[in-house]
Amino acid sequence: MTDRAGWYADPSGRSETFRWWDGSAWTRWLSADPGAPAPARPSPAGAEPSVVPDHDQPAIRLPSAVAITIGAVILAVILLGVSVSLTEDRLPAGPAIDPPPKKEQPVIALFDTTSGEYLAGRVRMKVPAEPLHCPETAMGTRSGVQDGFTCSVIVHHNIVGAQDWLADTGFGVIPDQLVVAGDLSRTGERMLDNLTAAGYEGIPLIDPTFTTKPLPGVTNPPDQAIMISGTIGFRVPKLPTTASRITIVVIKLADSGRHVMFFCDVPNDAPKAVVAAIDVGLRSITAR
């Protein structure tokens, strides 16, 4: 039996109801909020004031039958009150029971139309501005994230098999099957592999060089975010672009254990407005 006073799950079985345990016994105090403040202690009872009859007031006498009827009604009310008190408001016995844990809310990618941000759990990112085109509905991304957003803009038209060459950036929740437990760096490397496999299929990559480092100032505690960044080179006929800068951010949510990622893939000849818009999104990421 715990001697710690507090709100605990009501042993009487009331759904989503908490009863105050004073450290040694249950009380009659009930609350729907286990975080509610402690109930106020009643003030000490004072002496009952004496009642002095007013002799100047004439006494009112009731007929015997009326008095008996009134007495019977009062007795019935008292007995009913005793019955309710004994059945519905009887104090439970037994030790205090800890409140049930709060239900975890699912971590999903959302677009906040009010703030103009992408959200996933506690992670927030400012949606890149034009000239990028950004959706308001979550979908799959080429990083392997199925619940996320991808913003993109065409840098070169009709290059590879009549396809356009893009600059893009994405944000979303990493599926658990792609997470390497306890290793943010390896999880980020998986995201990088997916990104290059889906974006550069059949294109030989030249000197891919990447570094991994902590990303301070994003999470609290600060060791739950990393950034992988670097460049890849390539040669594609009729494509002026010869390299791209790729950045991956992986964030672990302390409350749920889920992982959220950001990526950007920017050609080395992308317009300055494109580079600036993507960098604004990257710098805005926070999980505090």
C-alpha cells in the first residue's frame, strides 16, 4: 500500500474517474483529471451555536394527522439518503492504484494550414515557398517514407527519357521497418540509399562523399537528431547538371520512439531562389 497521497484510478470501477488517496485511506473526492490539484482540506469545525427560542413568537401547532404525515415523509427521505450513501457513495477499500497510462497519439505527417508548416509529432518544418510546389496532402516519397510530403521544382526539362530533372525536398515519418534500432546514423544511411536508388536509377555516381554529424538545437535532449550531407557527381547526356547536394536529417521522438526525416536533393545549377527556399525549410526544423 502506498503512502503517497494523490489521484489514483477509482477502485469502484468508474470509467475515467480518479479518487483522492490521502496516503492511508480513500476519500470521497473524485476527479476526471489525474493531474488535478489536491482537494482543499475542510476547515476545522467550530462550536455549534446555541439556539435560543423566541418566546415572543407564538407557537404554531399542527394537527396530529398532518404532523404524522410530515414526519413519515421526512423519515422516508432520510432512509433514502442513507440507502444512496451506503450503495453509491461508499468509500472503497484497498490500496491506491496508479492511474492508467495515457494513450499515445499516433505520429502522422500533417500540413498545418494556419502556420504553413509540415508536422509529425513534435517535429515542425516550415513549408518551402515558391518556386517549389508543395502538396497539402501526405503521400509517399522516394526516400521510402510512405507518410510524408515532397516539394519539387523543375530545373531542366525533357532530359532523361523525356523526363524532367528536378530539385526536391521531403519530410515525413520513417516506417519502423526502415529504422535501425538505437542507431540514427545507420537509419539515415538507409534513407540515403533509398533516395539515390529512386532518383538516380541506372546513372553511375561519381565520388559520392557524405559526412554524418549531430544536429544540435533541434531536439531536447540534443542527441536525438543527426544530419547526413554531401555531394554526388554524375554525367548524363544533354544534362547540364553534373552534381547534386543531398542532405538527410533523422530525428527520434523521445515520447513515442518514432523517427521523422527530412531530405533535400539540389542540383548544383539550381536557381538561387530554389536553393534559398529549400534552405529555409531545413533551418526551420525543430522538435522542441
